Amino acid sequence: MNPFWSALARELKPYAPGEQPRIADLVKLNTNESPYPPSPRALAAIRAAANDELRLYPDPEARRLRETLAAYHGVGPENVFVGNGSDEVLAHVFAGLLKHELPLLFPDVTYSFYPVYAQLTGVACETVPLDADMRVRIEDYRRPCGAVILANPNAPTGIALPLSAIVALVEAHRDVPVVIDEAYVDFGGESALSLVATRPNVLVVRTMSKSRALAGLRVGYAIGEAGLIEALVRVKDSFNSYPLGRPAQAGAIASVEDEAYFQARLKDVIAEREAMTAGVKALGFEVLPSSANFVFARKPGIAGADLAAGLRQRAVLVRHFAKPRISDYLRITVGTPAESARLLAALREIAL
């Protein structure tokens, strides 16, 4: 360990992103990327923005993008915050909204960036166990806390809470921030965006990486009461005052404006998720009910690490988490029908 590191750097346990390997003829189902390209209108806008104006800084407030998102979601521009993917937005959320005397609450099985951000920003936290069916139980959150963050649908399980459960959570914690991370909500979950108008403590975080197929562009955003958004802006402007480049802003705007393409691709992914789930179940796997663009599955009697290794040998990459409670599960991104066929063929060789 380098002697020039700070104490913080020495103590950090960084988030491990999904592998991005270079394997010939790879079926890549490990990072929940879209199997379909972005909107053609978004691609055209990105190309058009790659002009000589790149010598100029972008709009630091991303006003047109915020206005576009505000109109799309039925809120005001003052209710919208944007950043480099939802991960950066979440980093600002942890720093600006979640650090209080009482601990932050989140599930024991959830997005593994949450404990990393808590450590990085000095946020005291407690994990709340999922139940035996890998579900969030809102009644388990009825305890004193400084804030709550939930991914809905949860990751990596894919299980979604109904809006009524989120309402119950918010009603139980009116005096603390409640952050709902909706990275996967477009694939079948119920959004909490309707709560923003009447619950000043609710912040909803979204990404364009998954459902809008813009993972390589890095655009995320949050929607909430103007006072919550102001806290995020204060953190941003103390860290990175020009977060989104010109092509990113242009592409994101065009994507939001191409609703027909967006809805068509959502239908494709959801249909393939159901088909892939049926195929995996037919091979004897247990699959959790998913409202995301991935499934969480295990085969009784076979270790998850062995399944992942066997698939990798066959050039099919999935995500395995060597963590308590979920080490026998695989998180499998929904791909194209052809990619699902390759996955199922490989699983037949390994698991039957």
C-alpha cells in the first residue's frame, strides 16, 4: 500500500463494476446493458453535437435537458437534477441528503454501491435484511433513522415493491429523506414520481443507461422538491460544475423526445425477459419474479460460482456475487432472442 495514500483511501472498499472483457463471439449478459441500440434520433443528435463547439464548455445547468425531462415527467425544471449517470447523482445524494446523526437504512441485498458511498461520505448506515423470499418488508423499516434509500425494483433481485408500499414507507418517515432509486422501473415497476408533488422528503433517481440504451453516454437524473434539488446542486458545484458534455445533453434530449422508439424497445425487452425466464425455469432453475431487465436465478445443487465459470467457458458472461445469501444466484441480463438461445444452450450443457 502506497505510503502517500490518505487514511480514507486505505480504508475504502471500492465498488466492483461488471467485467468488460474482450472475448471472441461473446454473449455479454453481466452488466444490464440494453441489447438494442439507442434511438436513431439520439444517435443523430449526438453526431450533430460533435462539432467545433466542443471547444466550448457545455451549459453547466443543462437547462434544455432539465426542461425536457421536466415536461416529460410533469414537474418543473427546478425539480430536476442531472449528472454523469445515476451513480454520480447518487454520490451527490449521499453527500447532500443522507448524512445525519441517525443511520441511513437500506437492504442487506441491494445495489452494492450504497455501502461504498456511505463509507466514502462518512454516512452511518444499517442494513435491513430481506425476508426469506428476498423481498423488502416495509414494516422492517419502521425504526428510527436518518434517511432511507431503496432500489425499486431492487437490484440484484429484480423484485419490485408496489407504489402502495413506497407510500407506507414515506408515511412512516415523513421527517427524513426517502430516496427511491428507479434505475430499472421502466421494465415493469411502479414509479414513485407521483409522490414528489406532495411529499417534500421524497427524491426519485433515474438513469438513461438501461431502458434508453445510453450506458455509454452517462446520463442520470433525480426528481424531487426544489429544496432537495438545491442540496444536490450545491454538492455538484463544489465538485464538478460541468457534469454533462454537449453530446450527452443533446443525445439525452433526443432520446426523451423519441417516445415511440422507447416504448417499442421496452416491449421487446419485457417480452424476452418472460421468454428467457420460462426457458431457465424449464431447466430446473429457481427464478425470482423480475420487474427489471435481468433475472436472478439459481439451480439447486449447483454452486453459483461453478455455473458462472461454466458459462464463461462457453463465452456467455453473467454476473455472480460471492456474497452471503446470494452466492448461489446468477444475475442474468435480458439479451436478444439469439443471445437467450445461446445462454439456454450453454445452461443445458452445464446444469442437466
